[in-house]
Amino acid sequence: MDDHGVSSVITLDGLQCLLDALARRGYQVVGPRVRDQAIVYDELARVEDLPVGWTDEQDGGHYRLKQRGDHALFGYAVGPHSWKRFLHPPRVGLWQATVVNEDRLHFEPVRDDAPRYAFVGVRACELAAIAIQDRVLMDDNHADPHYRSRREQAFLVALNCSEAGGTCFCDSMNTGPDVKTGYDLVLTELLEEESHGFLIQAGSDEGADILSELPGTPATGAHHRAAREVVERTRSNMGRSMPQTAIPALLMDNLEHPRWDDVAERCLSCANCTMVCPTCFCTTVEDTSDLEGVTAESSRRWDSCFNADFSYIHGGSVRNSTRSRYRQWMTHKLATWVDQFGTSGCVGCGRCITWCPVGIDITEEVRAIQGDSSQGEQT
Amino acid sequence: MRSQHVWLPEPVRVLSRKQELETTWTLELEPGQSGKGGFLPGQFNMLYVFGVGEIPISFSGDPSQTERLVHTVRAVGPASSQLAASRPMATVGLRGPFGTGWPMAAAEGSDLLIIAGGLGLAPLRPAIYHVLNNRERYGRVVLLYGTRSPDDILFREQLEAWNRLSDFDVHITVDHAGSDWTGKVGVVPALVPTLAFDPEDTVAMVCGPEIMMRFTASALRDAGVDDESIYLSMERNMKCALGHCGHCQFGSNFVCKDGPVLSFDRLRGLLSLKEF
Amino acid sequence: MKSIAQLVCEHPFFQGLNSEFCDLMCGCARNVRFNPGEYLFHQGEDADHLYLIRHGQVALELAVPGKSPVSFQTLHDGDVVGVSWVLPPYHWSSDARAMSLTRAIAMDAHCLRKKCDEDPALGYAVLKRLLPILTSRLNATQMQILDVYGAPEERQ
């Protein structure tokens, strides 16, 4: 899985040592916590802060926390938050303009003291999402300074999934549930009748450094087998799957498919899917000025292709109808994204399905277009 | 320094302001650091008006002149109205240049059809300057310009001067005119078949309202010009000009960085889609 | 000097028409000239000619009350002026004014219609040449109605 040295098995105390080690190194440790009846990402100090014994029930437009009946720390799938809220925050101040000497403008970047984040419990689909946002916001002549400063300092403690949610389909997107690359440390929760611990492996030099500080025992072949069984069990429990077909061509060949009208009748254009999506990156710029007209500030905030003014040009929006906005979102996510960034924009996390108020299922929408098309081909 | 702050505008002074049409002005700006490196015909800058916001505005000046940045602005929204009203010595914010240019190098040796509609002449003017500065590099050059009425002809004196050149054909047509107009009346695409050119060896550069470009591209294809040789300058909502904000997407293209100038083979099929 | 038959048959409108048909129609043709400002016809009058422009420029206009006439199309060398002669009740739908000295061939509409009626193959050949003119004018009208340049063009 990696060549950064040994793997160990740690106990819950060892996990606490990890959190402490990260804090000692100046990281702001962020991980899953229960808040407002959902599992969100927030600051984390103690192992007990984790959603101990909780799981989530997820389906189209449905999310509910439930007790598991055990003491698993990571026994749930992803919630409404993703790490993008830390790496590509909902609102970032860009710069201030000040009028000096009556009419001369002075521009000053807004101070952006990004914390050094350590993310704990980053799942394979989320690592894939981060890798995608890296391509969008860093792999270019114009790297975004705000994203880059956060991203380059971030320490990622990844997690092999031990639980698949009802809307998960990472397996069919080839992004999970097993973590393959892009992490500093990776955990697999090993929960048995008489023992509860984590297989932990390093994926970077810094990860290996920290691992060497943790109290643990060398992992055996049995531990690795147990860890593989965990992800294989997760893989077999995926709630959804994306049809295995050439999706970009399928969608771009069906831009006038009646299914777009069908989905438009259900879609509320509420933008939830784009807010919870870990790869959606669109932003808008807001300009404000003080009443005296001496200073003005420009800031960036998340925007959505479902918003009415997203495509506004002189006097009207290019995409007025819900049909055109949903088509834009889905064709971008699954088709044109591939042309732009060499990868699909979907990682199979299922958030857009769970958090859609009417339960629109992106895998089902693809299947509907595919079904009709293949029927068409047969005749 | 600046490269770390891709979002940060540079303050530059307005040097002059000239009214072109009823609601259209041409501004000359200090080049600042951003403008020192020159620009490609077809590129644009993001211009910021204090407290109102940034808008993308194409260069409309001579690319061989780098002492002044020339932009032609139509006052329609809050930002463009304020920008167009900027007095000399006022400061605006500048980021740029951004985007792809007209295929000036690729078109060398070919005949050029430069087709502009309305204010679309402004983003094409740098290409015309470039051609006139390097006339020997191009074959026959035809400018076809369509606009609403004789009162809406942009850069009129310049068009007349160009028309007097022996090696530059200028055709102007208007949608409607009074009886004092002695020129052509009719729409741009209808004039395409009347122009004598070799479609196999012609590069067409088209800029204007999207509908006009769509019909013009169609007329050019009917006349036998390859999709790869037809270039359009697209327009979409833009916030960042960096390919990050997502607003300007048109299919796979980010109009801000893959465009605004795009060859028709990248737009084919999408241009006529409703609300795409 | 070219004969009227040559002028008719060489005009772009009739180019490619077989010589038999061409000769048949020459009997309807005569040379005409219009001075600048002179009208070829006015809206509502009987459409009794088809004009093939040889040299010159003609504006199609509509009179607008209280204003000077508005021109919506100009026609040039090789173009055809007037399609109303083929459509009952044969009335011109606009004014046509010579903008410069215009030399044209005037084809008598009664004569043309008679020959086309008598020989449907000829009639069809003539209609096939008229229809593209009608459709291109229709397309142009659509674009003019949209007033594409009238819309503001701010990129915002």
C-alpha cells in the first residue's frame, strides 16, 4: 500500500496520542462530530469527541443518525460536510481597495492566515475529491493562493471505510472504499468482540515520523487480512452504483433527452447538491463598499450553477430553466469535467442524493438516459 | 509578487476618454505592470470600478503600442456605466491580460475574412491593426461589418480610412437605414455568399452578438469554410478570469481561459442548443 | 453590344437555365435605367415587372408616417428586385428606390406569368430560382426582428 515504512496497530489510547501529536505540531485537528443530528466536520481534541457508537441511515433525500449498538468510532458514511469547506472555504476575503489622495486607488490583499489543518477520517472518496480540487485550483498557471496555502499545509489522516452508506457508490466510480494514495496516515478501524483498535500505515515522511511516536504494536498478516476484509465488506454493501458505461459520450449525445424535462419537474433548483458536493468549486465575487466610499472589499463565496444569476449576461441568464441548470450541473460533473481535468467530477460519495430534498439520484438519472438510449439502439 | 495574488488588481489611471457612440466610450489606460508585456489581439482585461465590481473588457487598441491600454466599453450595467464614465486621471483596477487571441500566426499566408457585428468590432480591431502592421503576411483581407443603423457604426472614420487602402476590402451593412444612407442594408450572413474568397484557404474571425455569430458561422460553412478555420469570440458571465469560478463554462470550455476566441469545431452543436 | 437575349441568359438569376427556356423568356424583357432617387415601384402598386439588376444599387423601403422612409434591404449587381409579380394579387409589398444610376432588365410580369402557366416546366425552373431569394429574405428579416445589436453587450 505504501513504502513509508512499517504499519502498526494502535489502540484507542494510541489514537488519542495521534490527536495529541498533531495538535503538538501546530495542526488544527478537524474530524467528524455529531452536531444538530448530523455528522459534521469540526475541531476535535479527544477520541470521545468522535461520533462513538453512531451510524447514519442514508437514502435519496433521507439522513438519520442511529445508535449502532457498538463502540465504533467511524461506523458511518459521509455527512453533509466535506473537507472543501476548510480547503476552499464558503467565503474568503480577497482584497480591499482604499481611496487614497482623493482619487488614487490602493489594493491590499485581505490577510489570509490559513490554519494548518489536520483532517482525521478522510475517506477514499474524499481523497479523490481533494485530488480533483487540486487539479481545478492548483494545477494551472493561475493557482488559487487561498486554496494552495491551505492545501499544502494540510495533514491528511485517511480512513478505509468500514461502513457504506445507502447512497454510496464509490466502488463504481473507482475511488474507494479502500484508500490508495494521497494521505499522510491511513487508519482502518478493526472492531471485534474482544478488541478495538486501528491498523495505521504511513503514506508520507511526516506521517511516518508521527507514526513512530505512537504507542503501537507491529501489524501482523492477520491484521492486514482483517483490514482487507473490512473494506471488502464495505465494497459489497454499496447502496448505489453508477452504470458502467461511457458516461461523457452518453450525456453529450443526449443533451436534448426528454429525461432532462423529467428531472426538471422534480428538481427545486435549491443548489443543495452543489453545496454538499466535495468537488463543486464554483464561486462568485461580491463587492461591497463602506458608506463613506473610502474602502471597498472584494470577497469570494461559494456559488452554484443552480442559481439564477450564475449565467447572467447583459439583461438575462443564459440558463433560465431548471432543466438547463440541472443539465449543466450533471453534464459538467460527469462529462465535460473529464475534458477539462482528465477525470470525472464525481467521486461517488452520494451526498447529492442524500441531501437533495426530493431525492434526485444522479446514478438513476444516468441509468434513465442510458436505458432509453440502449433501447433506441436495439430497435 | 503579483503571481501570488492572481485576484489582486493593479491600480492604473485613465489617460483619456472618447465617446464613440451614444452609449459607447473608448478609454485609454496606463499599462501598469500588467500591461507592460503587451497582449494578443482578442484578449481581455478585468477592469475594476471602485465599489461596483470587475468586468471583462476586450482590448480594442493596436497591439504594437504598449504605452496605453485601449478598451472600448458600452455602458449597460452598473460597472460598465461607471467605467465608461471614468474621467481622465481617475483610477481603475486592472488584471490581465487574459484569454486566447485570434489566430494571427496560424492565419499567416491565408486570406482573412474579419466579420464583426455591433460592438464586436472592438475586440477585432487589434487583429485588424496587426494585419495592417504586417500586411505582407496575409493574403486577401476582407472586413465585413454589420450593425444596427448608420448611427451605430463604431470607429466610422477609421473604417472609411481602411476602405481607402488598396489592399483592404471593407464592407459595411446596416439592419435598417434612412434614405440618406448610401451604403448597404441587410444582415451580415446574407453578405457572406457575395464575397469572393477561396474557402479552402480562408480564415474567418467573427465577433458579435451570439445569434449573429451563429448565423454567420453557418453561412461560412455553407460557403465551404472548414469549422477549424472559423473562429468566434464567445461571451459568458465571468468572475475570476482564472478558470476557477466556473461561471463562464460553455461545454468543456472555460470561455475565460480556453477562449474567448474559440474555433467553431469546439462549439459546433452546442451553439444552437437552447440555454446551454 | 450584347443582345437582350444574352443579357437575360447571362444574368445570375437565370444562369444555368436551359437555352430553350431562356429564349422563351427573352420576349418579355427590355432594358431599363433608373436615375439615383428614382423609384422602380411603390408599395401597393401592381407588380407588373421583375427587375434583374445589371449595375447599380436599389433600396427596398417602407414609408414610415412622420419620418423618412426606412430601408431594410439593398440590392446590387446581379440581384433580383421584386418577387410579388408571381404571387396573386400581384401587388408590391415595399417601395424600391434606385440609390445610384441603375441599369436593369425589366421582365414584363404578364408575359412571364403567361409563359410560366403555359409551360409548367419553365414555371418550376423560375420558381426554383425565386424561392431561395424569398427564404434568404425571410432569414434576414428574422435576424432584423431580433435586433441583435440593440441588446446591450456587457460581459458581466
